[in-house]
Amino acid sequence: MESHYYLVLPLLFWLTRGLSVRRTGQILFLVLFLVPLVIRQLTWPANVYVLPDASTALYAETWWKFARFPCQLDYFAWGILFASVFVSLKSEGLDKLRALSLFGYAGMGLMAVTLVYYGLWTQQFHIGANHTRWSVAIEHLLPAVAVMLMLFFIFDRQSLGARILSMGWLRFVGIISYEWFLFHGPVVGWFQDHYPGQAHGNLLAYAWKTLFPLALTFGFAVLVYRYFSLPIMHRVRDRLKSGPN
């Protein structure tokens, strides 16, 4: 998945060099939004891997890979679209555009709807195991658009929404989130393997399967950031400040 932002995004920006910010944003948004949409349709059905027929194994593996690359690119589309809008408008002065921050509250509301969808609808309709075209589309659209809308808080940094999202503890979680992302998956999987099935409302089972491994990997991520990532960043910054030798 790292190939999305280490390889594809720099290549796309290089290919669109020389264009205006607005034109670049429009082109990249269309590419990043439409390519995953088309690939998902061409590799449907998404839930073929649950079929017992062994002949579907190769197709299932192919779909699994496409689902991660390039079908995750549409999450970046909305951020690039906002960035192009922000850069195009900021020359007019952010003080004149504070009303745009109201879109941020719409994003918060949409994120709440997204959480309800993932929790309630998955439980009732088992969307996670029985994919439909509309469910996969919603799973991509809801969180991406919600976060994009919350970015509009930047137009009024004194707004309540901006201050909430700028709280120190939340910013710290964001800072170490990449380390957390790298380590949490295998650990959570190990704990779930040792308690298979659903928690079914059992708080202790849920804590064992989800909360405890997340807390464990969070602490480990903090240590990795403090004693590995941060020293590297400090060394790079010192090198840049000292200039070429």
C-alpha cells in the first residue's frame, strides 16, 4: 500500500508539472477517483474469496491485490482536491473565507454517520463478509469525503472544530500513527487467532481481542518513535541546517 504515496503520487505530480494548481488538482482528482472505480468493476465480485470452489483461488488473490493497489488511490483524491482548492483560494485571504469552515462540521456529522454504518450495518447485514457494489463504494466514499470536509476547518483556525482537532493528545496520536499502523496489524491478528469468533457483547472478550492489543502496540509505537524515528528526523534536520559539506 505504501507504493501509493511513495511511487504513484510523486509520478503523477511529475507528469502534471507546469500546470496550474487548479488544473493539476482537477486532473489528479479524476485519475485517482476513476481508476480505482473502474478497477473495482472489472475485478468484481469482491467476495469471491469466500466461495468454496478452489478454481476461484487465483482470481481471489488477484482481486485481493487489486483491492489494495490501485483501488486505495481514491482516498488520496479528496485530499488533493481540497489542497488545490485551498491553494487557489488562500491568496484572497483566509480571514475573508472563514465561513468555509462550516463545511468542517458537515464532515464531523458525516464521520458520525460513517461510524454508525460500519458498526450497525455491518452487524445487521454482514456487509464486511457479503460485499455489494454499493457497500464497497460507500466504504470508500464516506470516510474520505468526511475527512476532506473536516479539512475546511483550516479556513478558521479559531473555530471550535479546529481547536478540537488541534488538541495536544490528538496531535500526538497523529504524529506516532505511522509507527502504530506498521505494528498493530500482526499483533491484533495474533490476539484474535487466540480468541476466534465475535465478542457478542462480552466486554472482556472485546477488550482482549481489540483494546488490549491496540494499547500494547500504541505503547510500542511511542517507543519506536521516541528512540528510532525522532532521532533520525533530528539528524536530518541538523544536516539540512548545517548546509552542504
